[in-house]
Amino acid sequence: MSSEDQDRFESAEGSDADDGTTGIDRGTLLRRVAIGGAAVGLPGLGITESALGASLAGGGGNYARHPRWKFAFINHVTTNPFFVPTQYGAADACALVKCRYTWGGSTKADVGEMLNAFNAAISAKADGIAVCVVDKSAFEAPIKRALGKGIPVVAYNADGANSGAKARMAYIGQALYDSGFAMGERIATLVPKGDVALFIATPGALNIQPRIDGAVAAIKQSGKPINAKVVATDADLTKELTAIDSYYLGHKSLAGMFAVDAGDTQGVGQIIQKHSLKGKVIGGGYDLLPGTLKLINQGFLDFTIDQQPYLQGFDPVMQLFLYKLSGGLVAPSNTNTGLLFVTKGNVKPYLTTKSRYEGSSKAQKYPVS
């Protein structure tokens, strides 16, 4: 271990894992399996755990003591409420494996500010970087520079260009185009014909542009006489609401209003409520802002899509940690955090449960309900 790693080494209660007196290596386990021995087929789970070395080892969980690695998260909208559970997820993972993380980037989806934060993380010798790759090419060179210095890099929430080579080691987040296509298919079942507005906060940003591309493609593929119009708003939540309101007032014949980001989705529901459009204009979109969930329950929005933002903080930490701990043998892997339509039929648990996992509470509590 280098002197630098030694300086960062965390002292923790408990001792290091011993030299195999409480654990068992793969070769030994296989030999025992061959002769019908310990660990496999034992009646007691406790015996199995003991044979496999499930004693505390001082590095969080059952892991050996290790440097207290610091991982840098680079985000495009650092203060957006969508990423509150993402930060809880990162914090919880760090607490679990005794590491640290930083949260930086831009508050307004400024790629230049994100690149500055990314380069600062490299200069600070971060032990790993998780970045929202919201531009198709701007992050490729700095990612390669980080990798060249031995810093593992994963993408989360946004994964850059839809095709072509990518420098990042893995992507953790929703399959964005596919989720947009699924939304477009749902729109085509809800709106038989007419004009539909598709709102997007930051056109071209690759955390949401693939969604709107997918939605437009699905609507076209449906063959229904639906005229879908893409409408840009703003990354600022207050400006989003004004933009949606203004667009509706100029297009009162709309049959539907939908959005591909959290702020616009809540704004769509608020405008439908403001102008008493329930039952006249169908609305829907993405993410789990508290206002959005209430608007679904009240019938002003038909649906929203959950992409599990908590996991988009938790999983990058765990993957970067395992890569460091294993000396690179456990490489980061692509992880789809999923797509779930939240409707009036299943929204109740989201409204009645306050938890870190959806960002509605900072409390550590079990059971959460």
C-alpha cells in the first residue's frame, strides 16, 4: 500500500479478516463439495455463513479494511429535487462500505461547468467518478483521461450518444429511448386523435432527448391521427411552469400534454388543474415529485414513470467500490434501473410512504410505512 493510501486508510472497530481460519476460498470450497463436505448441503444457514467467512472484517459489511475511497458524482442539475433520492442512495452505499462521495457539476445543465467539475475530480485524484453523460461527445476525452490515470468512470442517469463507442465503463440508469417509446405507446392508447404537446426542459440533453425521440417514434408507428409537437421549456422549474401555461393558452385545442422530465411533468398536471381540464386534456410524464404524485391521485395526470433514482446513486458507489476492492477484477456492469408506470391505481403507496428511497424523507426507518 502506498503512503497516500495509508493516510486515507480508515481505522474501524473490529479486526481484519484472518488468514482463512474463519473463511474458505473457492478452491477449498470446490474440494469440499467434491467429497460432500462442509458449506454445501449443511442444514444450518449459520454454519454455511461461518464456512463462507461471514464475520465482520472492518471494511463495511464483510469486506476487508480498505482505504476510505472517495467517489465524485458529476451531475447536470445538482439542485433538482429529482436527485434527492439519488444522493441518499450514494450516501447509504458509502455508509455501507465505508467510503465517501462528493456531489458537483452544474445547476443549469451547463456542459462546460460539468466538465470543469469532472476535471477537478481528476486533479483531486478521485478514486472513481460517476457522471451524467448528457452530451454525445464532450465527455469522451475527459473520461479517457481519467481512465488513463487509473480512475474508474461510470455513467449514470444519462449515457451519451445512442450508438457508437463509449469510453465509460458502464451505464447505470433507465433505458431512455425504450422508456420514451413505451410512453409514446401509452399516449397512443389514451389519445385517439388530435394535437399533443410533448414538453422537454433541455432539448438535446441526453438524459431526456432519447425519451422524446422514442415517444415520437411510437406515436408515429401507431398510425393514429395524432399530431405530436415537441415544445422546449427550461431547466428552471419556475420557468417550466410558465412555458407550459403559455403554450396551452395559445393552443387550447390540445388533446394531451406530456413531458419527459420531472419538472415539466409536474407543470403539466398543474396547468391541467389550473384550467379545469380534467377529462378534457390527458396528461402524463416522468418521475416522482410529490406534486406529481398528488396530481395523479387527484386525476389531473394519468401516469408518471418511475426510474428509481435511489438506485442511480447507490449502484454507482457499489460498482466503483467493488472495482477498487477487487483490483479491477469486478468490473462495472450496465444496470437498467427500470420502468414502472405509476397511475391512480398504484400511486397510494407512494403517497402514504415517506422514505429515503423516493426522496420524501431523509429518515432511516424500517419498516418505511
